[in-house]
Amino acid sequence: MKEGKITGKNKLYIDTIEIRELNIIGTIPKWLNGELIRNGPGTFIIENSTFQHVFDSLALLRKFTIATGEVIYQCKFLESEVYKACNDAKRIVIDGFGTKSVPDPCHSLFQRVSSVFVKDKTIFDNSSVLIYPIHDKMYAFGEVPILHKINKENLKTEESLKLKRITENYFTIVEQPFTVSVPQLIENRLINQPPANSFKPSKNET
């Protein structure tokens, strides 16, 4: 196996890995050629803060290029707004599904209390669920209505697209096998608990 090449200036975690040749057990047919791009959780730790739920882990794009019996591996973090914000602050700064943000150490006690009643300006746009082709383009999807256009060659994030721009004439309802406790949701906001603690599984629902 050849030595991997690590690039990028990200100090929090490895940003890009490109391995020219992987150690292969067995034989890959010479006729098998193509690319496989996967999406999923990438890192749970940012400096001294940790994501508490698998849904919150920053999205990592992985690419396998198969040609002439060899495999090239490449990966890169999705450059979402939450990725950029956490990268700049070197801590978790946006609430996720099961993770609360880490308070700014420079804020006073009054600023921390008042922030409870202020809506977050940045959406947790961590599209870490899947990759899907639309025409000749590749997009990363998640639970929030935001897509990220991906460059298939280098896995760079080119732009983001809000779904409401293309579905403005439709109203979408997502049915899930759980309910949300509004009183618990308010309480969690006050005691700095994640939204996931407000969800209750519905009985006899799958």
C-alpha cells in the first residue's frame, strides 16, 4: 500500500485524504471500472466538545475510484454552514438533533441567558444522509430542506440549495412514528438540553 497524502489546513481534523493505491485482498476484475461516492458521519469531536448523536456528526464524503484492478480512495468534509462555523470557533456552535452547542466562553452570564430567547440564525445544514445524482450533478442530502452541490472530481462543496425555492407551491408533511412534547421542548431550551429529548415514540407505530 502506498503512503497516503493528507492535504488541507484544517487543524481540527483531517480534511482530505487521497490514497493512490489500497492494499487489496483478492482480485478486482480488470473490466470493473467506476466510481462510488458515499456520505455519512465523519467526526464526533471538535477540540474539547463532542457531538452526542450520530445525526449530528459532521458529514464526510468518501470516494472510491476503481480502475484496472486498483482502487483510489479520497475523502473530504462537506463544507456546510455548520462545518464552517464550528471550524472557525473550534467548538460546537449550533444546536443539533441530540447535541447542544457549547456556550461562547467570552459571553457574560446575561448574554448566555438572553441567548435562550434568541433564534439561531444558522440552520444545522449538515447533509450527512446520502448522495444523489440529479441530471449530471451530484448533491448531498440530509433531514433539513437544504441540498449541497458536490464536485464529483475533488468532492468540494460548490453551492447550497434550499428546497423551498423549488417547492414554493407545495406544502410537505413528514410523518414520523413519534410525537413532540411542546412543554418539554420549551423546558429543554431553558435548561440547555437538545431537541431529541422532546421526542416521544408513538405506541404501536413503526
